[in-house]
Amino acid sequence: MSLLRRLRKHWRSAALALGCVLGVATGMSGWGIGLDRAIRQLGWTLRQHPASGDLHIVEIDARSIDAIDRWPWPRGQYAPLVDRLRAAGAASISFDVDFSASSDRRQDAAFAAALARAGGEVVLPTFSQQAGSGATTWIDSLPIAPLRAHATLAAVTVRPDSDGFVRRMPVGTVTAGVTRPSLSAMIAGTAGAADEDFLIDFAIDPATIPRHSFIDIRDGHFDSAAIRGKAVVIGATSVDLGDRYAVPNYGVIPGVVIQALAAETLRYGVPREPGWPLPLLLALGLAVLVLQARSRVRLAALLIAAPILLIGAAVLLSGLHWIFPLVPALVVLATAGLAAVTMRALAAARRRRLHDAATGLPNRHALLAALQSYPGIGVLAAQIADFEKLSASLGAAAIAELVKRVRDRVALVSQGSTVYRTEDRVLAWRCYERTDLEQRIATLRTAMLSPFDVAGRRVDVTIAIGFAGEAAAGHGERAVAHAGLAAAQALASGSGWHSYHADDDETLDRELSLLGELDEAVGRGEIQVVYQPKLDLAENRIASVEALVRWQHPTRGFLRPDLFIPLAERNDRIAGLTLHVLGQTIADLRHWRAKGHVVTGAVNLSAKLLNSPEFIASLRALVERSQVDPAWLTFEVTESAAMSDPEGAAAALRSFRAMGIAISMDDYGTGQSTLSYLRQLPLNELKIDRSFVQFAHQNRGDGVLVRSTVDLAHELGLKVVAEGVEDAECLEFLRSIGCDMVQGYFLSRPIAATELEHLLETLPIAA
């Protein structure tokens, strides 16, 4: 079992244990009661239904108050009400009216007589109330003795929760030392213990409980059939009389309506409240499913469905009088869900860290991790040649597909080892044995001779391979770096294969040393600008020069450009070097022109500089400060530079053209661009690469290519410069096909400014 899988198993167990602990703690502490109440309110809203109709309310309403015109009413007013209800056949008669204070004796006697005629079956209220504001003691209130002698007593005490809402009612309570049923329990005929309470079912719509005005019943203005067989409760609903309480879902309602709702709730018995353990156990089962989800879709579905299932089940069961607190169970689900999302996020982060975003291949970090577990004997690296040109030509999606195709071929000789993308252009893998290593590499290079079909195109890919053996010694990081360095050296030398040696460190040290000295070399005058002339074939004169750079190092001697120009480009030093060359070229052009030599100067621009606003601004400032005619200057840009970012390159080149500087496409033919694409660039000149020019007079294929390029370039209004002219026959061939200018060792090697001045004076000069 892999480390990741063991870690996942550990997380699942830990998440379940943590969820269980948090759920139990939540249940025992009562935390989250507000959420439970909100869930119940949702359930009541979803289950809302009308009352049974078996219970009617006789309202002491505003109309009745106005008719009798005094309060408290003389108790004789209740006597005809009781008689009328008995005569109508009411199943039971209950009062939610305070009769605890004595009033007029004759009125009390009249009401007592009506109660006596009812045979003691009328229910009168008893209740407890606080002794005073803020008091902790309660006082029991009972109906006066003459009344309770002929009635049954039931408790109507209402005790709101801490937030002021009434949600529960007692089944029974103790008043005056006697255990009594609550009014709702008495109406419903439900037995229960003292101080046992229950949750009122607020899914019952209180507006559907039948109501009658007190004055109508007293005066006989009602349908007796509507009352027959029904339980009746009498109480105040007039706002003026108070006795109103806040309840969930319905705002503030009269106390008698709450008593009626409580009685309706008890029609099917006291709601059962087994507590939170059962939902918590169900949640643990759902949590296991959440933690075992293997896909994002399944996880998302479970995270949505699990709480809905719990809440839905609780809502349905509440309709059957089974009430379950859900917050502890939801805590378990939340813990499991958070753990699952966290695990997936960590796995995704680990995958992102260990995999290349473009191709999905394991990356350098993954290789280093693999080397720690089993290093093999070393690391092999394959570097793709001309990667920038391929990227510019194919685009991001196709180059990613190409890299994966190269990986497939590398896998043929990797002995089953995973192939990693350690850099954009480098693939690497572990080497398990040295036997026949060079033969396997030769096999791979042979396989690479077949082109790849990518994005509807056939693409030739060349790779160079490097090997480093430090991995077995526990130096994985160094092995990967040195294998990549060996591949780069193999590519640069053209050998195609190189095994890293300790001597290679000297080369690396030299490059680092040169990089550190490059800035100072410019200031010390060690960086020299030399010029290679361009011959205008129509006028037979030197019409232009290309500025090239050389480094005369004080200790290392003469350094070729390929030893430090790539270093400068890779390390963001090329801008300063280019501005130095441009400044020297401008100074030399001014000197030659002062001598009467009408020549222009060409300076090479790196691909990196075309997308640098800072460089472009510095270049513009240099040209303007020099006060030379910008037409004296030509900027040479390689084909790959223009293709790497076509839009950015075109914008930069247009800005140079707007200044009056000519633009030349250098090394044309080595990249993937077409002449139709070149029409989109603000070009003045096209330079055909030496690889096509050198033998164009001998090789029919090269000759046809050069001739067609000259003709098409002229059709586009571009001048053509041919590089690599090495002999007179090549020069005459180019003259015969109408080439505009030539450049090469046959005319002159790159020479210093003073030597060039002498050369200008020995050839015809057009003023």
C-alpha cells in the first residue's frame, strides 16, 4: 500500500473519530439548538396542514367585549354559555380564563350552578405565575372554591423558552401540591407524568381551527350541529386582554390558540423524542460513504444528499410524532465533508506539485521523490532540440501532445521506468542498469527519426540524451541537474549523447564566472563590436554592415559569441549588451558618414527583447539622444523570435518602423513561418539562411528554394540578403537571380571598425 493510500486511510479513521467526538459533545452540551429549531421550523412549513376540526375555540373577542361592555365580566355571563354548549352536545368544555379571584357572590353562584348542572365535567384552569418581576418563586392560582367544587382542574401554565418563543407545553404539572394534567392533555385525553412536556406541532395551521364568538354562543346564535361531539375551549383572543405569546412560524398568537394547538398535537399521543444518538449513528454511516467517495461528482452528490436525507427523514418522522435533534448528526457530516474536501484538495495540490500542468506527466518533484525510494544507478535525460521553434509553430496544446508522444517513444527503452517532464524541453527517467545503455540510447535515437503526427502535421523531432550517475550515491537533485546539463551539452556539440563527468563542472563554473563578469566587461571595454559587410549587387558597393560582438577576456583570451550570448539571453543580461552594441554602431556610422561612406548598420535583437517595454523605451531614448537619422539603422530579428509571440513581435516591430528604423528577418527558412505570415510583419528585408545559400549554385534543390524566395520576397516589396557566400560562383549565382545583397566570408570576415573603414575606401562608393 502506497504512502498516499495509508495516509488516506488514516485520515478517514481520524475524521470519523473526530466527527463522532464532536457530535457527541454537541449533543451533550446542547450546542446548536438554534439550528435544530430552524430545521424544525422548516419541517413545520413543509408539513403544514389544517387542524382536525374536532376542537373548537369560543373566543372572548373584541365583539364580545363590546357587547358586555365591562371586564372582568360578571361570572353569570359564563353560565348560559355552559348551558348552551351542553345542550348542543359538546364533547367537552374547557376554560382558559382566570377564575382565581372572588367577584360578586350572586354571579359566582350562578356560574357555580351551571358547573354543577354539567356534573363536574367542565374543566377550569389552574396555573403558576411568578411572584413578581424578576422573582424566582412561583405562585399557584386556582379557581375560587365555589367553582372548583363543581369542576375538573387542569393546568394552563405557559412557559416560553429563553428567546421568548413558546414551543413546548407540559403534559402534567403540580399546582397547590396536587399533580394535574395540562389543559391540552385533558382535552386530548392523554395521560402523562408531572413536569413531562412535549413539542407542539406547529405544522398545524392555527387559522384552520374553527372559532365562534362568545356572545354568539351565549345568545344561542350558532349552529348546534357544528358543536355536537366537539371539544370546546373558551379563552381570550382580543388584543386588549393580552394573553398572547410568540410562536414559531405564526408570530404572536393568543394563549387559547396555543392550548388548542397543543391539544391537536396530542391527538395521536405524546410526541416521542429519542434524542440525538440515532441520527448520529446514521450520520456516521453516511460519513463513511462521504469519506470513501472516489470522484468529485460522487463527493459533491453525497455532500448535498446526506444532509438532505437526514433533514428529510427528520421531517417525515416528525409527522409521525418522532422528534430527533439533528445538529450532532450534522456536525458529524460536516466534519467528514470537510475532511473529504481537505483530502481531495491535498491530493490535488500534491498532484499539481508532482505533475506537469500542460501534459499531466510527473514532473521534477515526482522524480526526486522516486529517487529517494529507489535511485537505480543514475538518471537519463532527453532534451528536445529547437523547442522554441516547435512551440512557436505548434502552439501550447499541440506541443503538450508532442511531448507526450516523445515520452511514449522514450518509454520503449526506459526499462519500465516512469518518464518525467523535468523541464519544458527535458524528459528524464531512472536508469536501472548500465548494460547496453548506449545501445538502448541508439535505439531511441533511431526511433526518433520517424516524424510525429501532431495537430494534422508531420513534425520531425531531434533529441539529445545525457546521463548522470550520482543518484545511486544519494544525490538525486544533482543527478537530475547533471543529466539535464549533459543532454544540453550533447545537443550543443551535436553528438546526441553525453555522460556527465566531473570535468563538466568546470564548464558550468566558467559560464557562471563569465555571467558575473559580463556587466563589468562592457564598462572595461572588453566587449568589442565588429562588422561584417553586405555587398549591394546592383551598385557593387558595401551598402550596409552587420554589427557583431566579441569578448576579449583579460585572462581567458578571445571568447566566441556562442560562449556568452546564450548566457546573457538566459539570464536577462542581453538588453544591456544590445544597447551597448547599438550605441557603438551609431557612433561608428556617424564617423563613417562623416568620411563620406554612405552605409547603414544592422543590429541583432534577441527574441526576449521584443516583449520588453523597458528595453524598447531605453532603445527609443538611445536613438533619440544620438540624433542620428533612424534610417541609418536596421534591426535584425530571427524567424523564431517573430514566431514565438507573433502579436507581440509585430507590435514591437511596428513601433521600430514608426521611428524610421528598417526591419530585417534574419535566418529565414530555418523556422516554420510562411511568406504570407511575413506580410503581417512590418519588414523591409529578408535574409536567407546560410544553410540554403552556401551550396545553392551546386545543389539544385537549394538553388530552387533560394530563387523562389527571392522572387516571392520581391513580390512582397522586400529586399533580399543572402548569408553564407563562400566563393565567387555562389556570388555570381545570386547576382544572376536578382538577389539584392550578399554577405559572407568571400567578401570579408567580421572586422573592426578601423579595418572596415579601410575596406570602404578600397571599393567604389556611391554618394
